[in-house]
Amino acid sequence: MKQITKHNIRNSLRRIFLYHGLLVRLNTMGVTRVFSYTLAEGAGVTPEQVRKDFSEYRIRGNRRGGYLTVTLLSEMETLFNRDRISNVILVGMGNLGQALSKYGQFIQRGINIVASFDIDPYKQKARADSNVYPPGRLQEIIERFRVTIAIITVPDISAQEVCNDLVNMGIRGIVNFSPVLLKVPVYVVVNNVNLSDEIESVVMSVSRMKEE
Amino acid sequence: MKQITKHNIRNSLRRIFLYHGLLVRLNTMGVTRVFSYTLAEGAGVTPEQVRKDFSEYRIRGNRRGGYLTVTLLSEMETLFNRDRISNVILVGMGNLGQALSKYGQFIQRGINIVASFDIDPYKQKARADSNVYPPGRLQEIIERFRVTIAIITVPDISAQEVCNDLVNMGIRGIVNFSPVLLKVPVYVVVNNVNLSDEIESVVMSVSRMKEE
């Protein structure tokens, strides 16, 4: 069995999503055949990397004369398994948590937020229409909906504690929006999404371009 | 002059942020010296990659016997230039835009949202305290605050048009939260942050781990 680190899984998957986005655009533009170097250029990687990623996820296609755009799209969408609905929970109904709980793109992508949690009784009451529960009901709801994925949008001071509790209750994948790098057991996948980093990387890239 | 693609800049910077986060944690735990393989393991890359990234950003340290944690932190923070404030604008005050405009971490990281924009007159009025302007005032405010960075949180249907307008008004870096891959001239940096992808990658990683 090949050992794949958590981060390797994430980076290659991130690229597959990127290739998919490029293919959707190329397809809309009427491009019926693409080469690995086209995708490589769009994604800022080498053509070898594209082919390696395709191979890792068993995405096939006729290389000679290029891949068929629609075939690649269809293979990737089978991979993404867009028909399957994944039940996820969201913990922390601050501004970001509330925005994510209302984010329309998720359900289109099969991501179904079955319940949100917050320690603030006001948030539980004020948003009774949208399934905001107290943390005391986490275990029950995780079991009832067989949830294995959680989105964490709590303040950084409580992120690690919330994470530990979730893992103890059976959560195996965490999307962490708090600026804390979470410690988890090896059998748990964490994706740390740091919004400040995303913006700062653009700020820095722009200032580097100015210097050149 | 070495040609660096937009994506290369972003990926190496992303790793620097990751190393920085690990170093903050190690420092809190009292670890005074680290080796490239420690950071490599935490970031899911090779030690060679860590050293290559350090070299690209001119982060130095005594390799023999390990790097001093505080020295690395200090060099990285100089690189991040945390004292400098970057003025940015935010376009699209839907749920996500509103959440980001109130996101407390940004200002701690020197990211200052000077103004937000929305075509909806109700959003302009309802949030008069928080500088929500009509798009007609974009040019004036971009010039007044010398803004070069914009965050786009408009619906996907208008994202490319908004992007084109911003580039014409002098914006050189875009953080795009819409699920559209934006087309920009080569002198503009775009960071496409796709929140559905971030969640879906965890969903897929967890299901792959179950299969193994």
C-alpha cells in the first residue's frame, strides 16, 4: 500500500480541481481537444506534473493528438462523484460561519451542511430556521446523519479544543478556517484555509512584480 | 531576470506561510532549533523543497545544528512586512463579502479593507457605517487610497466583468472568491479561492483513506 501524506493528497487534488476549471472554460470556448501542456500552462505546473496527476487519479485519455475535452471532464466528474451528497456540519456561527452556511455553491457541488453549531444561545434562537444547535447535540447529530466532515469557523482560541472533541465524536475530515494550525491524529485529514494568507500572498506577489 | 509564473509565486509563498505557522507553534512549545526536515514533515514536502523555498525568499540561518526558531520567525516576518498596511477594496457585499469585511484577522495582518462596493442601493444604505459604496465610485476610491488589490465576492455571472473593470482602473492583484476562473493580463496576479474545492478536497481525501 502506497503511503500518501495528507498534504500530497490535497495538493494533487487541488490541481485536479484547477485542471477541471480550465477544462470547463476551454469547453465553453469550443476547444474540443487539449494537450497536457495546455493544462500545465494554465495551472502553472509542468506537463509531466499534469500527466502524473492524471495517472494518480486514473484519469485516462488518448494522449496522441490530445485529450478529448469532454472525456476529461466526464472522467473528472466521475472522480468528483458529483451525484453523491456529502453531509457536513459547521461549528462556529460567527460572520464567516453564517456566510458559509448560506453559501449557495456548496449544495450545487454536493456539499450539504446538515447542521450548524454555536455556543451562543442567541444564535441558536435567532436562526431557528437554519438548524443552529448547541454543542451538546453534536454527538447525536453526527451519528444521525453519519457525518464525517466538519467545517470549523470558531475563534482561534477554541479551535484546537473543538477539533479534539469532533475527532473524538468520529469526524475524520476537517476544513479549518481558524488561523490556528490544528493538531490531529494521522487518520484525520485537515485542510487549513487561512483567508489572510490568501490575501497576503497576492499583496506580496504584486509588490514583487513591481520590483522586477 | 528570472521569469516566475504567477502560480509559482503563489505556491512557494503558500509554503512559506505554512512554515511560519509551524514555527509559531514550535516556538510556543519551547522548541528553539529546527531542521529543514522538521518543517518539511509538517508541511508535507521534502527538506530540499524547504531549503529551496528559503533560498528563493532569501531566508538565511545556520543549517548546521539546525535553524534558530526565532531567527527564522523574524526573517519571515520581515519578509511578510507585517508593519506595512495594505489598502484593499472588496467588491460584492453578499453574505461572504459582508463576513470578510468584518473579518478581524485581516487588520492584524496589515490587510486594511478601505471600502466595499455593491450595486444594491439597499446594501449601500443599510451599512452606511461600514463604507459600502456604489460601483460608480470605484475609480475615485482606488485613486484616493492608492489601492492595487481587490477582493471579488460578486456572483459568478458578473465576476469577469467586475474583474475587467478593476484592472482598467489600476488594480494589479485580485483575490477571487467567485467560482469562475478569471482571465487577466499577464501583469495582474489572481488568486482563485474556491471554497467548494477546499471542502470537496477533504471529502475526497477522507473517502480515499477509507478505501485504503
